[in-house]
Amino acid sequence: AQSVTQLDSHVSVSEGTPVLLRCNYSSSYSPSLFWYVQHPNKGLQLLLKYTSAATLVKGINGFEAEFKKSETSFHLTKPSAHMSDAAEYFCVVSDGGGFKTIFGAGTRLFVKA
Amino acid sequence: NAGVTQTPKFRILKIGQSMTLQCTQDMNHNYMYWYRQDPGMGLKLIYYSVGAGITDKGEVPNGYNVSRSTTEDFPLRLELAAPSQTSVYFCASRQGPTGGSGSYNSPLHFGNGTRLTVT
């Protein structure tokens, strides 16, 4: 069975500073990993996905994530936060067959001016 | 491009009433999912389906039922509504494995959600 843990429920950064949102996973199979973003009262948007072709994955809006198998982590980063990045971010894991797809509890990102 | 369509968008139920949340997708995806999202929380998987006629329980299936008679439709049934089922419900679909590379990594496509209140 797979599971996903987002290590921080809230993260607060100043505009222009780096963002780090942490995610650890467990999976019995080679996992599929994703990050989704949800802006207030909006739907969910895919930020990026791990494809196994490269451990460093680039997504939209300047976000990227690094898959580290030894640490079972898939942390999301961005070099410089923008006010528009304030949202809820979800780390998602699918099992090897892509059947069950489980969400982490989410990390709310606050960006201060 | 309709994508994933959920109806209704809002609904208020009394305790003990029943209802069906509708979900349909026009992308010919074989995998479909129902999630619930409580305020300030992540999404919890209720049920999922990997194809017509095949469904399975997710993390929080109690109080719900599903069916998948066609590829397009995946309705979620609440038989005896309880206040604990007050939530926002999201339906999602994705392309399941087709044998090609990257088929396990297809992203989820979400509907716009149904906000359900049980009083």
C-alpha cells in the first residue's frame, strides 16, 4: 500500500525568497508522483509529475521537484516566490499500476510582501 | 472540450436523505475516482474504478456506493446522508496503462466539484 506525508501543514515565505514544500512517500511499487496546486475556491491544477526519465522534474510557473529514492522524498521547490504562488499544494502518489491515487494532507503556502 | 463534468454544483440534504452525485467524462479515460475534501484538509479517496464494471474501495468508502456501467459515467451514491458527509466532492479521471511509456504517469483530470451540506 502506498502513502504520502507532507511534512509541513503551513509554510510562510517572503516574496522573492525560495520555496521548499516537503513530501515523503511510501509505496510497494515504483511510484508515480505528482504535485498539484489548488488556489482558493478553485479546482486542482497539475504542477508537475515524476516520469522516471529524470530525477529532477520541471513544472509550470517555475516550480521543480527532485525525486530521491534513497530518501523516499519528492520535495517541491521554487527559487523565488511570487504573491500569486499563495495556494494549497498537494503531493500525490499512485501505485505502480496507477490504480489507487492518494493525496497528501496538503501544505498551505503563504507569501508575504 | 468538456473534460470531467460533475453535477450538481451545490446541494443541501437533510439527514437520512439519499442522492446521487453525477460524474461523466468524454476523454475515454478508463480510470475514474471520487474524492472528498473537508475544509482545510487534503483529498481523501472514496472509491475508484479501473474500467466499466470494476470498482474498488479507497480510503473512506463507508456511507457511499458507486457503479461503473459505462466508460464515461461514474456516479456516487449516498444512501443515508449524515452530517459527517458534508464536504466538497471531486470526481477525477485519468488514462490508465496502455502499454506505452509514461502510461502510469498520466495526470488526473478533475471536475469542478460538488459542494454538499447535510443538516
